[in-house]
Amino acid sequence: MHGSFNVCIPVKFIGRPSVLFRVPLPYRVGETNHPGNAYEKIRCELGTYAWLKETCPDVPIPKFMPGYLVIESVSTSSMLSKTRSMILCDDRYVRLANRPLSLGIQELEKEGILVDIPRDFTYTSTYAYLADLLALHVNDYGDFTYETGILAIMHMLSPVFFQREFRRGPFLFSLTDLHQNNIFVDENWRITAFIDLEWGCSLPAEMIRPPLWFEKNDIEALDADKHDSARQEFIIILAADEKIIHRKLSLSSIMEKTWQLGTFWFGLALTTPMGLFDLFDKKIWPTITGEEGIMV
């Protein structure tokens, strides 16, 4: 069984629970163009699982075994404790608690796009993060003038879409690849585990958004009105949960404001390597001018 970036091999034992042995597909994670990507992907995922187990123990995730991640029913709390300590204490592994922001760059690298941002770089401000994200989008020198023109405009517009009060945080951990195929449920539709967490990273609060698959996964076919209907339902549930846990930061309020300002589309464009310019024409530029398409 395989998805976009991993292959899962079922392993059955006599008298013991079955497991899934899961490994990355080197040709999909850019290993040829950027050796070390597969290892980076694995350690990012291990770091994510360790961070979640430490910080959000109520989030259902697969169990650990030394050196592997498996989905199984037997409690392995002692193994988990040992593995978590190894991950958090070994400098070779990602310490998510010490990385306020990280770039999801493997999607670019698998396409052969050069990324020269150090892997261990930590961002302390939203604007620095946005600047580096924008720099990753110049990849077609045939359209250099058009692309750099739009990117320059987005640089200038970023203070319009991102509020000054949040420029130095908060940065919130987000599961950026949380879609239906990565959610395991039992026969009663209760969530038993989340998988494929290697794309998880900390993001500016204003870049956190409801999953696109509430309406459609395809960005180009995303209907703003239909998505807004599902988004509003999500916001109501989130706001109610925030009241229960007495959360100081109202993420639901921030998400509502980013939708009103158009920051939703700005952030989506930044994290969509092949769709930034189309989103700029159809969603970002009209927010500022009321007219669609800067090049029309």
C-alpha cells in the first residue's frame, strides 16, 4: 500500500498484532536531487510524534517501537518513553519545541527546485518567514519578469494581510497534511490514530486554516462560498472548544479575521508552489483592487 510519499508493508505475526512497516519513497521526497531528504523526512516525523506525545497526549497517534513507527493495539509505554528520550536528547533529531517555524520545502525539492535555506534555521518573525517563502517561488526564468513582478507586489502587500501585533508570534504547531487518508477510525467512526505527520510544522497563527477538503482538495476548483459555509461550521465548533479549555489565545477569532482580510488566500498562495500566481490573480489582487487579474 502506498500514498504520495510513503509505502506501507503489512507485517503479520503469529499470536501478535499485525503492524504496518512504513518507509519513504526516495524518488518522491527528492532524494536524488537533494541527498538526505529521506532521512530528514523520517526524523521530522519522529520529532513530531514525540512532541505530540509529550505536549498533546490526548491526540491519538501510532505507538513507537525502537527505530520504527508502528500502528498496533498493544501498549508500549516503556518503549515510547525510551524512544522519546532518544529523540529529544539526540542532536541529530529535530527539536520542534526549539523551532518556532520550519519550511515545508520537500515538496519543492522533489521537483528539483534548489532550496538554499539551512535546515536548522529558526525564524523569530513572521515577515522573515514570508520573505523566504516568497523567494522559493521563482523557478521559471522564462516568466521571470512576470513572476518577480507579482512576488514584489506580494512583498509590499504582506503588511496589509498580516497584522503587526502577530509579527513575532504566536507560532502554532499545525498538522499541514491532515486529510482523510491520514485519519484512522474504528467501526464506530471514532478516531484511533493520525498518521503522515512529517509535514507538521509551526506556523504564524494567521496561516492556520481549516482543511481545504471540507469542500474540495483541488485549490483551482475551490468554491469560496461553499468552503466558507463549511469553514463557519468549523469556526463555531472551535470557538466552543476554546471556551471549554479557557484558551487565552482565540484561534477561532484569528481565523475569522484572516478570512475577512483575505489572509487566508495569501497564506494559501505562499504554501502552494505551483499555484501562487493563479491565486494572486483570482483571489489576492481582487481583494485589493476589486478587479481580477493583474495582467489582464
